[in-house]
Amino acid sequence: MSSPTASATNAPSSGRLAGEVARRRTFAVISHPDAGKSTLTEALALHAKVISEAGAIHGKAGRKSTVSDWMEMEKARGISVSSTALQFEYGDCVINLVDTPGHSDFSEDTYRVLTAVDAAVMLIDAAKGLEPQTLKLFQVARDRGIPVITVINKWDRPGQAPLELLDEITDRIGLTPTPLFLPVGIAGDFRGLLRRGAEGAPVEYIHFTRTAGGATIAPEEHLTPEQAAEREGAEWVTAVEESELLSAAGQDHDEELFLAGHTSPVIYGSAMLNFGVRQLLETLIDIAPAPRARIDVNDRPRETSDPFSAVIFKVQAGMDTAHRDRLAFMRIVSGEFERGMVVTHAQTGRPFATKYALTIFGRERTTVDTAYPGDVVGLVNATALAPGHTLYADKKVQFPPIPSFAPEHFATLRAQSAGKYKQFRKAIDQLDSEGVVQVLRNDIRGDASPVLAAVGPMQFEVVTARMLGEYNVETNLDNLPYQLARRTDAESAVELGRQRGVEVFTRTDGVMLALFGDKWKLAYVQKEHPTLTLDPLVATTD
């Protein structure tokens, strides 16, 4: 894939930089597991004509895995366990799409992604409606002020009534849904979409034709409302009536309310069949915000026109099995990026050379010479960088760190073979720096058997799978009977070490953590020793 931006030898004019910023749309796709998120990501790439055929279903014999799911574990299980960046052009816009893990065990990775995007597409299963993980992710998006476009997916299968799903969104998350397109035909009999205009008036009917396995773009036929009524009869009349009801309730799109996070435009579709996908892409271009200013640690806005700055939101190794390199994903916040420029790493104050800079398309990479605010660029072998770090040129700027989630699962890990200890240590350090898990150590357990701390147990599966696949190290994982972690200090650690059922560790970043078996044990220790430091975790990436 060729880079969507051109090389520049001089600093850009303010007009050219503003024009490039206006072209960018950077968004994440979020959903509950199995809502069709990776399939939608693939369908968007298909409609942008950067792939010729969609691998709509992963993990089944004779079918392709999606471009965005590149890990063997993802292909085998048909789930996303790691966020992936895809960059491509659509029309005159440059799309930076970040696919996120669907499983709740990897919600920390999804949270990191949501610190790097300007909008989110919330995917809802038409049959299941709002699910727990969807609710959590929406709340994160709301807290970060990220506007949300809702896609009700799988309308080609039996599901709830259109207005029932909209009422659920209103009742459960307090967001007013404002459909831009309504389905013609009940769930399971998806014929096409009614495009709504001012005050809900039908503008046109978009009729879709299925393709074999949904592997190619579904042909569209655009009809006037009169032609639609003649062709679809009662189904069209029902869609028109539903549109009128929504208008009467004030559920028409308002750009200001959408950007403020009060409303969510809605599109019905089927990612599997590629129905409604083009409409989503064009909606993103039309109404999703371009990159905007970002607030730094001093609560000052960093404007997109300011000198270069970027934030690291993800670090990933193992994407290139031939080299086992380490890729840091940076979201450009301001200014123009030119490959080879020497910038400053805010956390260390040291210079950082950007010789090896790439645009990403799943697992595929292309050298990028120039990039602009909103773009996601990969930096190869950036061993000093971690999620939440800042890079900048000119005067110093630093963005707030990305908080970590409090771990709830703990296990020891050790290599089965003592001869693999060197590879084992290297792998542990690598996975720790990526943020795959938190690594805890103390003198009693030693380095040969570190403790892994995770939000969900599937993170442990990723660790053992990558240990074997990337480092050829077979490991034994033993779960520990702890459920809670609290931040402590060296003075308190002495008394905590005397408590039965409590263990104190030091995390890689130097933070001391006390682990407890349950909340009752924690409450007992706090009652008996009220002066001990036992604070809820507030992590930092410094």
C-alpha cells in the first residue's frame, strides 16, 4: 500500500497543514465480543478498495481471517485480542481506523486506543442489543468526550424491532439515537435502507443485492420514495412511518448535539453482507470530527498547527515474525511529521530518531515519509517508548499518562526448561513493556518465577501463546489466590509482609503493590492497621 501523504522538505504552510488535518478521520470500532467488529473493519477496507475480497469469517475451514486479526490466536478463535491500525484513503479523505479487542479481558488495550482517536463507531448486535462490554466502552468514550456513531449490525438475521433497539439506547445509556438510515424490512429480511432527510422525510431508498458469501461489495440500486413504495409496498410504508415517529420525538440529526456527545447518529447494516458499509464510510467523512487540539499535562491545548508532537498509545512486538521487532504506534497530535526527523522523548529528555517510520495496514507495513495530525504511524524498534509517552519537537510538551486498569487476576509464570531462562527473561520484559500484562516481582519468588497481573484471564493465554510462538519457550502458569491489589510503600510493606494471606510486590515501574485474597481480608488489615498505606491503584506510564 502506498503512503497517502507526500514527502515534504520544508515546514508546511499553515494553509497546507490545515488542509491535511481537515482530510483526516481517525476513529475506533468498539463493541461487545461477537458483534461483528472485525468483520465490519474488513468491510470498510473492502469498500475503500484497498482489499479486493473480504475474509468475512475467521477461524473456519476454507475461509480467510480478517486483515486486522493477524495473531494466530485471533485466527484460531475468531476473536480480536489486540488492537490493530489500518490506514487508507476514501475519496479525498485519509482514514485512520483502529480495530480494538472485543473481549472484556482486553479492555485496557481498548481504553488505550480510545485515547488516540477522535470518534468511535459503536457496533450493536441487532438480536442482542446493548451488552455489558458495549455499555462499559461507551462510558469510556463519553468520559473522554468522544462522539459516537452507532451501527446496528446483523440486520440480515432475526432480531429486535428497529425502534425497540433505539429505545434501549436511550433508556440504558442516556444517549439520544438519531438514525440517518432506517432499515426497510424487518430483522432477518433486510432489503435496503431508507435515507432520512430533514424532519425525517425519506430522501431515497437504497436497495442492496447479495454477493456470494459477502466477499465483494454489494451492488446498490438507488430509488426515489415513489419507486420504493411501488417496489416494497408495506415494508416501505412501515419504514416511512417509523421515520416520522422519530422526527416527532425530536430524533433527527443535529451536528452540534452529536459532537457534544448528547446524540448518536444510527445506521442499520450487515457487515457480513456489506450492506450499509458505504453509508457508514460516507457518514464518517461527512460528520465525524477532524483532529482537534489535545490538552497537555499543564491543562493547555496543543493545537494541530503547533510544532510536531505525538502520543504513544500502543506498543506491539511479534507482528513481523521474520524480524521479531517492536513497533510503537503513535498518534500525531500536532504539526507535520517527516521520517528521519529527530524529536525529543518527553519522559527521558533524550533525542529520538525516526528513521524507521511506517504506515500500518493490519500486519502489512509501508514506509511513510510525511504524516499529519490524526495519522497513526508505527516506529520500529522503539525500545524506550511505552504507552502514554510523548514525543515532541521544538518547545517541550507532555500529554497526560494513560491510566492502567486495576488487575484482578494473578499468576506465576516459569519456563519449563532451565536452559530457556535467557529467552524467558527477554520475553517477559518485552510483554511487560507492551502492556500485555503487568509484571510483579519480590525477593522471595525471584526473577525465575515472576507474578503476572491481568484485568482478565485471557491475557495469560496471550502471554503463554506468544512465549511459545515468538520465543520458543514453553511455560507453566499457576494461578494465585489473590483478587485485589492496592498501592503501598516500603514502610508499610514491612508490616504487610507479616500478614497471613498478603503478599507485597514491586511492579516494573517501581510501584509497590500489596495483593489480597478478597475484600474481607483487605478490610481486616485496614481495620487492624489503619496507618498502613493501602491506596486504590492510580497508575502512571512515566
